[in-house]
Amino acid sequence: MNRPERFRPPSVDEILRSGEGALAIARHGRAETTRAVRQVLERMRQGEAPRLGAAGAIARDALEALERRGQPSQRPVINLTGTVLHTNLGRALLAEEAIEAVVAAMRAPTNLEYEVGAGQRGERDAHVRGLIRELTGAEDAVLVNNNASAVLLVLNTLARDREAVVSRGELIEIGGAFRMPDIMGRAGAILREVGTTNRTHLKDYAEAIGPDTGLLLKVHTSNYVVQGFTAEVAPAELAKLARAHDLPFVDDLGSGTLVDLARWGLRHEKTVQDALQGGADLVTFSGDKLLGGPQAGIVAGRGDLIARLARNPLKRALRLDKLRLAALEATLRLYRDPDRLAERLPTLRLFTRKAGELHALAERLRPRLAAALGAGWAVETIACASQIGSGALPLETLPSAGLAIRPSGKASGAAVEALAAAFRAVPLPVIGRIAQGALVFDLRCLEDESSLAAQLAELKPGGRDGLA
């Protein structure tokens, strides 16, 4: 009776002394490499991995496992979704000036909360407040983590245990089931909704004002538009009503922009300056959407109200770190030169790319993509419509061009899904969207075509004849 041959692998020490083992130790350290080698050996004993006899082969298997585990969880991707400010992909790309400012702030101590001239403690928001006052005309400003934090801080400071009056049609829900009423509740404010979903009048606000009213709030609907039989109250009218009752009027812009986008052929979006000139006492807006900077929440407006926000203990919990302050300051400085803003600010640069330029890019990439995929797939240059994203300008689309990839024969929708997964599996993941039975790559956000071309060599679609 023949007995199965007993598995006799090299010793751990022998594996570590091999050339591959030495390389793994140099990259990942002895302790991690030893642990990985033992895990490979255990998988081999359990029959979960090939029984590679050579020490070098086992060390190489361990090294590959260490390299996979060593990859950062957050890594770059190629955004071909057609959404410029894609929340799931990090929203705005920073300008080079902002990146340089962040790197400088990381490499050395900074005067984050220190007044160098006076030799005493300073205030971190001071690095950016002056720029915001200059660019918006606001009396003062305060900075927090994001716009939801800005609204939270305002409500908690000015309307805690009091009523915040807001139109029913503005009780928005943004991504991740994050709802304005929930923010108000966490802030300690009492929601007093007025009007109806589609129509709210000035008298609705006026009738809601009483001894428990803390403020009047207008909320940008961001990711939807109510059309048809509608009515809403102009901010100037709300401001006048609020002043008559000695109440603050807060205009939450959600995204918020400092320039008129109509200058570059986009639809006009109310700017922070418009909101302040329209009578808002405080305006809240984001740093990482239309502004094109890092994630931040900004409150700009009346100096006395800003001072109250700054004294709220929540401000410390919601404050910005030195890296984002550095990036925001550098971004805001770009707005001093609006004539060159579209060249220097990536968000605006991507918004303003012409469809003809993108069509030419698609034509250059199409044969490369077709050759990489093989005869099982048809690649076509198409016209498409990009989106702004992140709840900004929800009905605005940008004429664009891209590539549509479809099975050339009879194949199920699963084949297209599998191809999309294959593109996500390359070293620099390529993220497109599936529409009408095709994998669509909108090229608006592709500025370095060589980056996409390089990934084609890494594509493993399960055979050159396709995935069907």
C-alpha cells in the first residue's frame, strides 16, 4: 500500500536566506516577512496553495502577498464617469499651488496658531479669514470641516432650543441619506417647516415667527429642482422680514461659488457675494465643490454673529487642520486673478474643456482600446453629457465626448459588468459607467491620456477575444 509522500518544505530560516527572502526583508522587515512565510507554508500544508518546494519560490509567494497587503487603501483612480465633482472619488482636484502649500505645511512646523510678529498665541482661521473678507465682502468668516458642519455650528449657536424656520421644499437629503432635519435635530434646533413642497410664500414665514424663533433659514436644494406650479420667497424678502423681527437670516448655499460661472459659458449660479448682497446675515458653503479647494465648510457674514460661532465649543471639534487650511488659502489666492482662474484651478479647467477637444482625444484612444480588447468588443467614439456633480447645478450638463465599449457578438450584460470590473482591477483603476448595454468612458476628466494607455497593457479581460 503506497502512502502519500509527506510534505517537507524548506525551513523558515532557509527561505529567509534566499535571494527573494532577503528582498522581502529589505522591503518589509524581518518580522513581517517571517509571518508571511509561515502563512504561505500553512496554506501549502492545508492544500490551499501549490506545494512549491524551492525556498526562493516560497519567499516570492510571501513577497507578493506582502506587496498586495502593503498597497494603500486610498489610491489614485482614473475618473471616466463623466461626473467632475464625484463625491465617491474625492470631489475637487487641488491646484498645484494648493498641493505645494500642503507639502510645505507637512514638512515643517508652521505658525498655525502663533503670531510670529507679536510672539504670542494666534488663531488658525486668521490665515484665511482676510482672503474670504476680501473676495466676498463679508465682515468676517469662520472655518470648519465641511458645509454640514457649518450649518450644524450655525444652528447650534443661534437656534439651540429655538425654532429654525425653513420651507418644506428645502428639507433636502444629500448623499448617504444625510438629511437637513437630522442636522437640525443634532444641533438642538427645533424644526419649524412652512409652506408646501412646491409652494412657499412670505406670509408662511411671517406667520411662523414667534417668541421661540431663532432664525430664518434658506437652503439650496443642491441635487434636485422643483419645477412646474412652484413658488419660493426671494432671499431679499426673507432678509427684510428677518430684520423686521431682529432675527438672523441664514442662506445655506450648499456648494457655493465665488465667481459667476456664466463667464465660462455655464449656467449662472448664485455666488457667495450675491447671497451677502441679497441681505443674508450668514452664508454657508463648501470648499471642495465649485470652489475647487479642499474639504471645508465656510461661514461668512456679520462680524458679531461670526464671533458667536467662534466662541461655541463645537467650533474646536469641527475645526480645520493645518493641511486643509494651507490648501484653502492657496486656492483662494487664485481667485485674485480671475482671468487665469480657468487655467490654474483644475475644477474650472475641467468644466470648460470643449467637446471638440474631447472628441479628438477619443479618436486617438479608440484604436488603442480596440486593439487591447480584441475582436470580441466594438469600441465607438460617442457624444455624451458630463455632469458637475456633488449636488451642484443638478440640471446643468456639459457637452462631452467619450468611448462606448460593447460586445461585438452575442453576449449578456454580465460581460459588460465583467469588463468594467477588469478595468477597475488594473494598477491604476479605471472607473467608467455602464449605460445602454455599454461600458462608457467619458473623457472630460482625462487630462493625461498616457495614464489610460498605460493601463491597457495591464488589462486582464480573460482573453483577447473578450469576456463573453
